[in-house]
Amino acid sequence: MSKRIKDFIDGEEFVGFYLLKEVEAKQTNSSIPKDYLDIVMADSSGFISAKYWDASKTDIETFGPMCLVKIQGSVQIYRDKLQVKVVRIRKATEQDGVSITDFIRSAPVSSSELLPIIDQAIASITNSEIKAIVTLCYERVKDKIESSPAAKLHHHAYYGGLAYHVVRMLELGEFICRQRPFLNSDLLKAGIILHDIAKPVEMVSEYGMVLDYSNQGKLIGHISMASNWITEAALKLGVDLESNVVLALQHLVLSHHNLGEWGSPVQPQLPEAVALHYIDAIDAKLQMVEDILNITAESEEWTAVIRGLENKPVMRLKL
């Protein structure tokens, strides 16, 4: 049985089956440049950076993203992080008896449990125009949400991650609406469901792993796409584009990242938009912490740095 990436320790050698999440052919900076493969290898417990030095042209043509392989390698420390030096690598064969689904990270709760919760949240919206617009937007990607991640790297970056993110936000939103009854629960539910609704179109993913961004994702982005979908839904339903319903839904989506450098053209200026931004942030950031703890060996006191937390590591404090 292959050793889990989460359990790798410095200095050990291993042989096992893993999934190549990312593969890029590069050249060394030596006086006579040599080709090598810069790899991110993964299994259901996490992922790790790896290098396959002196790669041949055949190697470069053979190994790519989403390739299931058998690797012989050694674990090393490089710049305070574990890294794998690949000694030998080959593609997995049918005779090896391994399946790509064995190496996929998934949300802690299955999509079959998450999607009915989202359906129920939509059904509970009392404003008929809000409910109709949310329903049309959701139906555009409902078949993709089951597997879609919520991001490429930062948070919920795994199979079913987007649905898990939305459901956790709905739970937070329900609590906050009880605590702060001045908030419009219909708008907040709608904003939670719509804020990342275009992610499955923005990202090209397979088994919950983002392989690339689509042309729409690169040129427009999920925030602008979702705002456009709201307009299209309103036109289809005959809802006045100048109405407060359309204005509020677009503002919720357009402002949920808060700052221009984070992708939002406007800052939150409705009560529900302020709540949406912080609900999104708290779920995303706590998930970053939970995810990195889950892929950090129990023997390690500190995690690797978390980019979404100002490049700070987290300590596993034992009391």
C-alpha cells in the first residue's frame, strides 16, 4: 500500500502510486541547461511538490496533469518545506489495480447530502422574483456543482468543494440572520448561492482538480459572469432591470470580494453585502486552516505557510 503524502517525513525513501496534479517541463539554470519536470503529486491525503531531474523528451511527452503513476522517490527538506526527489516514474497500468478515484480529495460531506440543502435554501426564499432569478442561475450549473471545487488552490480546492462552501456559508448566514434580524434573509441566501455560481464555468476541472481557467474565466471572471447571469435571468423572467431586486443581487455578487485588488469593482454597501463578504471570508479562511492541518503530519508542530492568511503558518497547539 502506498504511503500517504500526509505521512511523508524528511529523509525517507518510498515507492507508491500517486496522481500528478500539475506537471510543467522546465530547464535548470546551469551553464548547460537540462530539462526537468516540476510536479505537484497528490493523493487523497494531500499534495506535495516534486522534481524529476534529467527528464527526457519522452518523459516530457508522457507525463501530464491527471496522470496516475508509480513513483520511487525520496523526501527532502527544501526551503523549510518537504519536497520529493523522483528517482523513477512510470504510468500506472490496468494490472496495477489502482483507480484515479482512490487519489481524489473530496469534501468532508458528500454532494448527495449537500445539494438537497442548497435546493431547500432556494425553496425557502419568500420573494418570488429573487427565488426565480436564483433558480435560473443555479440551474445553469447544477449538473457541475456536484464535483466542482471552489478554487484552484486557496480553499475548498477538491471534489465537491463548491457545494460544501455554499452549505457552510448558508449555515453561518442562518445564524447571523437570527442574531441580526435587520438583515434580509432572502437577499443573504441569494448572495451566498450566487456569489461563486459561475466558478464551474470559470474553471476547467476534473475530479475536483482545476486544470486551467476557461477563456471566459480568464477574460471575464466568475464575478462578472454571475452578474451577467442575473441580468439574463431577469430578462428571461420579465423582471425590470432597474428594480431593486436586480440591483441588490448584482451588488451582492460584485462586492463580495470587497476590494478591487481582490476582484470586486465595488465595495459592500448594502447590509447583506457586508454580511456576505465576511461570511465568505470566515468560511474560506477557516477552511484554509482546516485543510492544511489535515494534510500536515501529526508529528509536525507547525504547518506550511498559508497564502490566504498573509503567508503565516499555523501551530497545532497541544494542551
